Amino acid sequence: MDKIILACWDRDGTINVDEDDGFLGKDSNWRNKVELMPGIIEAMQKLQKQFPKLQHHIVTNQGGVAINSPGFEELTEQRVAEVNQEIIRRLNNEGIIIHSCQVCPYVDKEYVEQSKKKNRSIDPKYIKDNPPNRKPSSGMIFDIIKSRNLSVHNCCVIMFGDRLTDVETGVNAGGYGILIPSQKTHERGDIEKLAQRRKENSNFASKTLFAKDAKTAADEAIKLLSIFS
């Protein structure tokens, strides 16, 4: 296909195993906890080989940076960057090219309320009303498009992730969303929630897919993209 394909990947639970409740990096021994998800290497390699114009990007919410409570002192924006660099290094070693890594440390009022229930306080500087870059808003994807001098008309966005919000992000960016279930997906009930959204909205259903794992997600993406070839 002539369009640039932006394959946008959630991080925790999609690329790497979701350790520490999604707060990978909050402990000094975080490197020992970095583990890539089964099949993710093969999936990214397959897409990269299939489509020469495809670009892999990491698109991740990292609200843990905003938590200002004991146990989270080390989880800074710098630490998140170090974790991302380590994950990218491991993917690079497998021949996978990551074109950018987009991070949103900002949180909304809902996140603040959820944190209060867990007796966690939030640094006010990270609180925003409807932060445009926090998934499911599509600001991080539009930042990719702008930074690479692209337009929404000459690229095709596919967002892969283990949360309903990841799928919604792809659709909100004018593209597609593929749910790759992790253990946390089942715990949150996101499979059922996505099924309900698809049932209620036929347009949303046409833009979203289920996949049992990363390899299947890559196959589904190839089928989807072949329609536009």
C-alpha cells in the first residue's frame, strides 16, 4: 500500500509483561523485571517484513510518574525513559526498528480518584482536565504524525494493546484498534466491554478487532491492510 503504516504499540501488557501493576521502573532492580511478552518479537518482525513502509511506535500512558507516595520515589520521567530505552534495545537486538516512543505522564481526575481509593497521592503538576495525550485521546499518535511531517491522509494507524482504551485510541486517531488480551485484560473485563461497544456501534465494530495473542494480531493486521493494497 502507498500509505505509511503507523503500527502503534501499547507498552505494559502488550510489548512487555505487566510487572508491578503497570509501574515497571519503580524499584531499583527494574531491569531484572523486564520481560517481553510471548510472540511480540515475531509479530513485530512479521509486520516489518511484510510492509516496507511500516513504522513501529510505542504509545504508552505512564501515570505512575504522577504518584507522590512511598514506594514511587524512583518512578520519575527519567526512569520511564530508561525503561523504554531498555525495551527498545531488546527489540533492536531482534532486528525490530522502533521509530519513536511516546509517553504521557499526565493523569485525569478519574485517575486521581482511583488513586485516592488506594491511599496514593498525586503530584498536582501532573493533573490535567482531559489531557489530550492520555489514551484513549489520540494526541500521542497525532504527535507522531506531525513530528514526521505526515498527514492523516497519507498514513494508516493501527493501535495494538491490551486495554479497551488502546483500541479506542486507534479509532480516535482515525485508524484501527486491535485488542491483544493479557491477564489484566480479563481482570478489567475489557473483552466484554469491547464486545458491547462493537454491538452498539457498527462503525466502531468495523474499526476494531480481537486477537488471541500478538502473532494473531499481526496476521489480522496484515489481512486488514491487504484490503487497501
